[in-house]
Amino acid sequence: MTLFHRDLGGAGKPPLVLLHGMLGSSRNWQTAGADLAAHFHVLAPDLRNHGRSPHADEMSYEDMLADVITWADAQGLARATWIGHSMGGKVAMLLGCRQPQRVERLVIADIAPRDYYWPGHRQSFAAMNELNLADLGSRAEAEMRMEGRVPSYPLRKFLTTNLEQRADGRWAWTINLPVLTAALPALEKSPLRSGDTFAGPVRFIAGGKSPYIEPADHATIRGHFPAADIVTIAASAHNPHMETRAEFVAAVLAPHA
């Protein structure tokens, strides 16, 4: 699969690859990526079934890892620093454990190597699947229609970034919604096996207002990543690269303890 990517600047500097989360895309990284381009050559691909990358019937962490390796080879990236958020963080963890020679350093944003089950995910997917696109007039109308399932206005705004108006005026999902819906239970699980480890430098950046990385997860993190350090941004929820961008960039750039 040939992934779409955005070049966010910094050509000639050491390479940095940014991997987005579920229902996101490379667009989510544009502002933080521009900040990081002062130090790196920043590239952000869209993972399969997201953004402008192709759709496929298969959707697993192994599939995404294979896509990312193929994409990196096509870019001539033998080794890079990798930052992954949420689902993209799980892809980055798997890359470090399975292809450590490709990883200069990992930064994992607000996700741990464990299984999750979030009723909120199911509400979001239910709202998107229930949305009748045939008579949809605008994104704002989509946000209003989803309010019963998704009371959070920022979350509804985020979900509707995946809607695109076609040349004929009709609205369509840019994500592969049926495949992602079916794959959700598998994507909530950790992609790592018990023996998977990466000995290189890893920084986990947790949102202080987010439940995705809890103190109880620290031992599991260090079981797979013995050199990991864990930084918490107190003011952030699940999206530190967007909600607390300056603090996130500073945490990425700070030397390891």
C-alpha cells in the first residue's frame, strides 16, 4: 500500500515521522510538526483507511506496521525518530519491538501497551454509522445530528473532519468506516506480545487529564521498554500535541533523564 504523507518541513535535518491516532490523519500534526521542523525533517503519513491513504479490507497493527515500513523504504528512511499518538503510538511501539534498527528514538503520546475498552469509542462509531449522508447539507448539520450519541462538541468537531464534500455536492466519509467499525475491538488491544521489547530511548508523554496512561501502567511500559521515561503534561487530556502544543514540543525535545 502506498501511503499518502505530508512533508511538514526541515529538509536536510534528521528525520522524524509522526503517526496519528484513530479517526485522525496527518492534518492533526501540522502545527506541532511545523514547530518540530526547526529540529527535524518532519514527515507525517496517513495510516491505511484514514485521510488520503488507500482503503483496504484488512485493518490490524501488523498491517499498519507493514505499510509504514514500505512507506519508509520508499522515502529512503533507514532510521528515524518516531512519534505516535494513541493508535499511531501502538504502531510505533510495534515498530520499535519488531524493527529496532529503524528506530533512533520513540515518543509515545498518551497510550500504553495494554488493552483498552472505551464505551465512548462505540458511541462515536454508532453516531457516524447512523448519520444519513444522502440528505446531509453541511458538517455543522452532521455535528448537530450526532449530538445525542456524542455530547462533547470538540469530539463531534473532530469526528466530522472525516467528512468530505464531493464534486457532485454529496458528502462522504474519507475514512473506511465499515472496516474501522469492524476492527475496533482488535485495535483497542495491545499489539505487543509478552516478549516484545525495545531497549532504545523511549519517552511516553501522558495527558494529566487523560485516563489512557495511569500510574498502574508504568510497570507494563517498562516491561516492554526498559529505558522508557514517562512525562505527564498536567493540563492536557488525550491530545497533548494539539491541546498543549508548546509543552508537548518541549517534552519531545527535552533530553532523556
